[in-house]
Amino acid sequence: MRSLALLLLSVATAFAGSSPFDGRWDITITGDTSRAWWLGLDGAGTPAAKGTFESAYNGDLNKIDEVSVQGGVLTLGFHHKDGGKDIHDVLKASLINGKLVGTATREGSSDPVKHWVGVRAPEINEVDDASWRESKPIQLFNGKDASGWKSLTPDKPFGWTVEKGILTSTGGASNLVSLQKFWNCSLHVEFRLGKNSNSGIGLRARYEVQILDDYGRPPNTHGNGALYSRILPSENASKPAGEWQTYDIRLVGRQVTVVLNGKKIIDKGVIEGLTAIAADANEGQAGPLILQGDHGPVEFRSIVLTPLTK
């Protein structure tokens, strides 16, 4: 059970700024249960305003190109290219009862306006020290079928099969989300990738540990073992495509440790906020696991989660 202290999480801002818009915000998109966003702002309404957003485009941690406040309305702008075309995405928001209530539009597009609500990201003060104990391990994959999992996007083809104890996505599948939710835990996963393939594991449905066929390449924040777009692995410990690989991941509060194929490549790295895989913006609450199945062929043969308690 989570401690009483966790139920009293502070919602103090993570950035010390004078603007009421400054800080870190967890964002829920109205009518979309498959995606969540994250915003970090500092100096809003001043010439030195800056910020990052996850994710405006490319599923990345994007630098905000334009930040302004006028008449109590926050405006954020992003410039990028899509199919060779110049794109200008615009987010606008007002503070209503302590929440950011906003819209997202694309200039010149006939797509419907997206509506969203942001709440201040909570402070989570737990650290990965010697006080955490392992509870009973939970086999999240039974080797027979996809029981215990559901499609994150029910309107897409399911796309997963189970044969000879292996859970397989051919690459165009829906992302899977576990029915059970978890807080602090350790996780053992065995996976195998196709050539040039891409997948990921979403911790608490918020923080992605990347899975990528990148054997022999330099480590980067989008590479195998990275906390996607946020934490760089200390080395590339990947095996070639077609070989079974192992993850041993430990998550306590916002600290994550990643061991890939027996090598520790992230040691108690601090997670600043949501990544592109996020489907649940409620950072102060337990969340499920996500298995990414829509980026390329991937197989799993073991998924064992062990809750950590005091």
C-alpha cells in the first residue's frame, strides 16, 4: 500500500517563477484517453520566457518557439515541417480555478480544435533508498493469451498474437495497456526486435523506456534504454536485432534505474515529466504499463512486475 504521505502530495510549482503560468503542467486532452501532454514554463509574460512541451510534434520534448501572455491568455507557438510544408501549431490557455484550460489549433488546417486541461504537476518526494522492499512478483503475461491487457486505442486493429509463449506485434498493432495499475515497482522484461524496429515500455502509462534496434550506434535520448527524449543512457548495451534482450527497470517516485542486458545504463535518473507515450496525466497516482506495438515488429516472452513497498 502507498504511504499516507503520498496521498498528501504537494502541488507546489517545480519552477520558481513570478508568472502564474510558470511551472510544470500535466495535461489531459478532452475526449482522448490515449494521449497526455506535459508543459514546462519559466518567465511567461517576460522577454526571457522559455519552455518545453511534450509533445507538439514528432513525439519529442519540443522547445516552445513563441511564448506570450496578453489579457490573461497564454499563447504558445511551434514551428516545424510536415511533408515539406511549414506548420504553425498554436496553443492558447487561460487560468480557471488554478487550472490551465486551453485549445490547440493548426494554422490553415480544417482539423477540429483540440480542447485540453492542465493541472500543476505534483511534487513526489520518494527516493530510491534502502527502505523499499519487494512484494510478491506479478506475472503480467501468462504465456497463453493477452489476458490482463487491453487496447489503448480500441478503434485500431488489435494486432497482437500469442504463440509458443511469445506475445507478438507485427508492427501495426494497437498499444497495449495493463488492466492493473502500479506505483513504485521493479520490472523484468524479455523482448526481441525485428530489423530497424521500434517499441517501448510506458511506466505508469507516463514514462517510456525506449526499445529500438540501434546495435552499434552511439547512445542518445531516443535510443534503446533511454528514458525517451529525457534521460541519456551511459552506454549502448543493445544486442543485434533478432536476439532476445532483457530489461530490469526500477521506478521509485520519479527516479528510474534501467539495466539493459545486464548493464546499468541509467542509475536513479530523475524524470522531469511525461514522455510521448503518456496516456495518463495524473502523475501523483498509480498507473498501468503500456507496451508499444504500432512502431514495428516486437516480441515479449516475459513481463514480471514486483511492487515495492515500505
